[in-house]
Amino acid sequence: MHATLAIDGGPAAIPAGPPTWPVPDSAVRAALEAAYADGSWGRYEGPHGARLAAALAALQQVEHVYCCASGTAAVELALRGLQVGAGDEVVLAGYDFGGNLRAVETVGATPVLVDIDPRTWCLDAAQLEFASSPRVKAVIVSHLHGGLADLLRICRWAADQHVAVVEDACQVPGATLFGRPAGSGGDVGVLSFGGSKLLTAGRGGAVLTRRADVYQRIKIYCERGNHAYPLSELQAAVLLPQLEQLAQRNRRRNENAARLLGLCADLACLQPLQLDRGTGRTSFYKLPWLLDTREIGGHRREAFVAAVQAEGVALDAGFRSLAHRTGRRGRAVGTLPHSRAAAAATVLLHHPVLLEPAETIDLIAAAIHKVAGSLRGEAG
């Protein structure tokens, strides 16, 4: 590989750049053509939404599925179905998707932030006892960047405290945790079908639950003459064939993620996710590392990301910390050091490349080594 970085005028490691998403898919095209042919694409109600709900219920091993407009809407609806509102508190991680915190505020509740487990990027179950108060009514647990939260311990705490669990599986559809599908272990689970997700319809989401009372409250809130937060028939039609391919694609992503992590294991600047294979099987929407800028000569994370992107690799920074959202708008348990560190140092590889051939994975590893070595050498 050429020694000069692409960002400095050298040839890119992957000249074609990262693969597009969604990928060309004959089954999705057939579903689109069929929906056009039978006119279901333009109907309020039709066969596809009902089939999707049934397929998701079977996949997730739950009795009730309510499809909706987005994963963010699904979190809000889950909270409303659990009767969370003004005067209540909801616990969530200090490093999480910002929409989850906004959903808490939308229903009138107050967010309570706890730190993450630095090994998994997920809410640290050990911190929950310090978040307890009579006002806490729910906890939102996100499985992030391929990390799986300690859901058994979280659910035990929640049961002792009479607190509901909302399990955000938007990034890990098809993953399993302690023998159950991710998203089915709490009182309510949520999925997202956003344009970058493993299951994509451009937009969309779903609420998953075994509780008939929660499902009924969500229906009552949403149905105002028609569905106020709808997933369209056309979106449902294109999701169905993707569900059939999810397990196979997740296996491929897991194989390539393991390959890439192995090839980059010698890089002192990158600390990877720590997977406990005994707890379950994950899926990768993003593949994460913590970047130690001291090992690249003190260069900023932005410089590292830009240089890797110039090599044709879809690498980005992680979420912002939610710690700045406390104070008058909520409270935090401690100073959230791991959440702040994750926000400052996380770099994420986007999932489409994990469906590529092994040769492409090798090129990505070589590109990352090239950038890390060059930046370290510049400082030296």
C-alpha cells in the first residue's frame, strides 16, 4: 500500500469508496413491483403491514407488535404505553442516542443519567442502585454499537424497584441475549427501520411487547381517526424480504467484524468492544473502537477520522455525551466518566462494508494501519 495518505494526495486504499446502503436487492425490487401492481403501495391499510407485524412477533417472540413512523417514535410510544409522564423519572445511559433523551422529555418525564460499562458502550447495571428514587418509573436500555447490555441484572433491579424496562434494540435486530431475541427481554422493546439501519425502509419503527395493556394504550394514543404515527404499506412491503435475509447477513457481518478486529488487534491506538460470547450473539450496525490519540502522536480524533475516510472507509465519530443535558433538565449519577470518554473517543465503522468480501476487510485493516502509522510517525 502506498505510504502517502490519500488525504495528503496519495492513492486511496479503496478507490471506489465505501459501499452504498441499502444494497441492490432483487427481493426488495420484486416487493416494490408487486406493491405497485396490486395498488397496495397507496392504501391506508393492506396486507403488508399485518404480515410485517406477524413476522416481527414471530422473530421477537412477543405477542404484540405496533409498527410506527420511526424508532424515536417507538421509544416515545413505549413510554406512553407504560404510563410514564409528568413527575416521573426515566433512567438511561449518559452515552446514548439523543432521541431517547428527547423522548423522555416529550412525555413530560425527567431523565436520570447513569454511566456506561466501558467494555460494551451500554448502560452499566451496577450503577442503577445509585439512580433509585420513588419517582423512577422506567429505564431505557440501549444495545449500542454491537455491545449487549447486562439485561438480566437490569431486569432484576427493575423488578425489585417496580420499574419498567424499555429495551432499545434499534442497532441490533436479530441479536440474541441469554437465549432470547434482543428487544424482547424487557416490558417493551423497540426497533428502527431508518435509512441507515440493518432493516431499512428509509423511515419507520416498531414497538414490541408481551403486555396487552401497554399495546392497548399505544393503540388508543395513536389511532385518531387514522394512525397518527404510521408505517406505510410500501415500507412494510420492502421490510418483509429483508427480514428473511437478516440472519444470513448478520452472520456475514459477525464474521467480517471478527476478521477486522483480529487484523487491528495490534494497534495500540484502538480499543475494541469486548464481547462476551457466553451471553448471546450480537449484530453490528456500527463496529466501535475507542481511539487513544496519544498513540497517534496527539492528533485529534477528527484528523484520524478524516484521514481514514479519505482512504475510502466509512468511519465516523460516535454520539455526543448526554451529560450536558442534566442540571435543571434532569439529574446524573456521578460525573459519568465513561460516558464522557466514549463521546470524546469513539470511532465507528458503518455496517455496509461488513457484507463485502474478505479482501475488502483486509484493505480496510491496511488503511487503518496506514493512517495510524503515518500520524504516529509525523509526531515522532
